[in-house]
Amino acid sequence: MTSVAGYSPVAALEGRIRTDQVQLNDWTTCVSAHTSKGQAAIQKLSGEISAAKAQVAQALQAQASAPAATTAARRPGSVDVWA
């Protein structure tokens, strides 16, 4: 995932995870949790949370493995020592 100035894909995903987790908690504690509609909603939200967590892990791994030169090139005021 690439990052646009002022936008963090990891932060956006973590926000979505928090929102989905609140909804999941609501569904699991609701009387309707044992209905077919409730079970479908719980499964859907659980899948979305798992997928978003996997995307966060992938984005963090990509950031960690990015070459130092690429990271330095994005920082304003940095000096390229190889030039």
C-alpha cells in the first residue's frame, strides 16, 4: 500500500476495524444474535475484521521491509549520501 500525503492506510484500516468491532460487539450481545440474520451479520463482520487485520499486517510488513533509501527520499530535508 502506498501512502498519500496526510493519509495513512494503516490508520484508516485500524479505524474500520474499531468500527466493525463495535458493531460486532453489539450483534453478539443482542437478543437477535441467535437468529439467522444475527448469525449472518456476526459472520460478515468477523470476516471483515479478519481481512482488515490481515491488510494492516501486510502494510506494516511492507513498510518495515522498504529500503532505507526509499524512506529517506520521502523525508523533506534529507540528504542523499550516495549522490
